[in-house]
Amino acid sequence: MQKTFFHHHIITAALLLTAALAGSCKKLIEIPPSPPTEISQSEQFADSASAMAAISYVYSYDANTLSGVGYADGQLTMSTGLSSDELTDANTYDAAGVEFYNYSLTNINGEVSSLWTSPYTSLYVVNAVISGVSGNAAMSPAFQTQITAEMGVMRALYYFNLVNLFGGVPLATTTNYQVNAVSPRASADSVYAQVMTDLTNAQQNLSASYPSPGHYRPCQLVATAFLARVYLYQQQWQNAYNAANTVISSGQYSLVTDPNQVFLDGSTEAIWQVPATGPNAVTAEAEIFIPQSSGTIPNYPLTTWLVNAFESGDLRMQDWLGQVIVNGDTLYYPYKYKNVNPTGNATTEDYMILRLAEQYLIRAEASAELGNGAAALADVNTVRARAGLAPSTANPGSQAAVLAAIMHERQIELFTEWGNRWYDLKRTGAAASVLGTEKTGYTANAALYPVPLTQLQDDVNLKQNPGY
């Protein structure tokens, strides 16, 4: 990308790819037969049928072409895992990764740049779809409302992660690249407000059932589940409880008994998962974390802090941690995604964005903050039971003990998923005490990543985060 975070050619490139992508990913929706090799924006949104090609692109995930979903490269998982206490860096070719681990990031770190540009590239396409369907006389009002709401959930996904990685960031909700190219940073509160606006609108306007087979395109409960997470981060405890409770009580989802089955296509635990494809790896996480051969050191082994946090008999350690023995040492690596059937045959993995176990833990934390320790532990124990563990021994009368039990469960249940551990340590104020004890180099400024140098050079209105 040659120009700031939004280059005016992005939409052209993205829309040209939709036809190829529609054939390579699972069939989310019907794509018109024999699509043209070149598609202008006006042709792309000529009617609802042609628009679905662009919409299909938004939901596509390919670990090899890094298309569609803005985090298909696995950098979010890897970077936040290193910044927290989940991963170490044994990859001798990844000097940039070491900077996350020891808090020596600079604004020329290529992986930081990816964490900024990738979601913004995807945001441009999302905004283009919204623009293309809004007020389009060739499409029914119901279709316009549905697609605008769906794209709002996608936009919320990108801005939620951007604000948690960088703090306040430029808010772009249109395709006007001339304006976007010189946008200043909005406050973190403003970014969160946009996230909540998009999700609330989606909650009100999405259909109760999924609009296509599978759980790929958001429905009302997807927006509600995402809102539960945002409310939690904003310490809106009653709203977080209500939203998570709505999802759990809907009866549409259930915890998968076997942890090995959680991330598979069609998982009953999946609230939102997109098809993952690629000739070499199903997900980028599988490609990054799984060693090339037995006896090979993993690129990013799990830390002893995380490994030691697992209790004896925990099925998650058995099923979600891979291990290799190298020179007599046992090394563990993330094994939630196992690269199941990369050729696309039979059962395969999808890329999980939201799942039911997190909703139980959100409701648990909200309950604890609202003073109901017994209800909080009941939800914690539901998650523990799936892992083959006995109920928590935390005292329900001690809020501190209950919250500690919840944080422990989140650490084990949600490790190397969507930056949960890194975000949890920061939002609860525990980063300094936990990481300051485990590692060296952590300071308050390390809680946010630096704005990439190229963005600062291209947009004079951008300001750098403190400490960089």
C-alpha cells in the first residue's frame, strides 16, 4: 500500500478478486454464473444478486491469499500472544516478533504495520458495500437493511481490535479516500461509540436466524454476543449480563463435549465462524504454530506460565496443546486449529470469531461485578465441566476470589484467540503486575502498539502513541 491506510485503488482490487474467491471458499451464497473478469463498482451493485459477490468477498478467509477477513494472516493472534504471557518467540527469522515479547516495538515493525493496514483495507471494502447498497433502487429496502447491518458487524470487528491494539484511531465510515487519507485519530471513546452504534443497529435490524447456511453471515444473536463483549470491556455490567444471557438462553448453541470438535465446521458452539480455506493450511494459526515435522522446535512455543496454569486432568491441555520433544525438552504449542483436511475433503475447520464458552465467561464476570458470586461460579463451572474439571473452589462470598477464578478460566479457555489474554490483562489493570513479574521491559506505554511510521508520514494529522 503506497498511500496511508486507505488507497483509492483498494476497492478495485478487492472487487476484481470476488469472482475468484467465490469459487475457492465454501458457498456462502449464490454467485452469478460466469462473472465478468472486470467488475466496476456500478456493475458490482447493479442488483442484489451481483452485490452478493462483494459480500461473499467480505466473509472469505484464505490463509494463503490473505483475502477477505482482515485478520487472515494470523498476526493478531501471534502478536498479542507474544505481548501477553502466552507465547515465546523461537523463530530465528522473526526479529519483529521478538519486539512484541520484550516490549521493544518500533514504528517500523512490519507486523505492527500489518495489524494497522490489514483491517483498514478490509474496512474500505465493508464501507464500499454499505455505500453500494444504501439507497440503491435496484435492491429491496429489506435487502439494504440486512446487508448494511451485516457490514456494521464486520466494521465493529475491525474497530474493536484496532482500538484495543492502538487506542484511538482514525474513524472512516465512508469510501471517501481523500478525507480518510488525512483523518486524525478519534478518541478511544469515539471508536467504541462507533462500534456500539454499528452493533446496536445490527441487533435491531438483523434477522433472528442466519441469512444463509452455516454461521458465516451474522444474525441478530451474533450482534448480541459481540455487544456482550463490548459491554464487558466498557464495564457496563448489567448490559453485558443481559446480552450474554440472551445468547445463552436462546437455545441455539451448546458447548461441544469434545474440545477437539469446537473449531470444526458446523460446531454447535459457534456463534460466528467463517469458512477457512487454503492449499497449504486451513488457518494461518495452524500454519504459524504447528511445527513442520516432529522434533522441530515450534516457531512460537507456549510459555511455561500458560502451560503451568492448566490443572491436572484438564482436557483442554490434552486437546488444545500440541507438544514436541527436542533435545530432551518438551515444548508445547497452540493446537486449537489442527489444519484439519487442508485439501477441503470431509470435515474441516472454520475460523472461529465468537463462540458460546466466551458468553458463559462474560455472564460470569458480569454476575461477579454485580455481586452475585454464586451465579458467576455456576457459569465458570459449566465451562470447567466441559474441560473435565471439578467445580471451582473459589469462595462465592469473595468477589476478589470469584473474579480471580473467572480470569483464570478465561486464560485457559480463550488462549491464543483474538487477543483475549492481552486485552484482559489491560482492561482489568493487571498487565503491569502480571507481566512485570513474569517478564522484563513492560511499561504502561507498552499497552498500546505504535502507529506505523509509514502512516505518520502519509497523514500529517496522525499522532504517535506515547513512548514511541
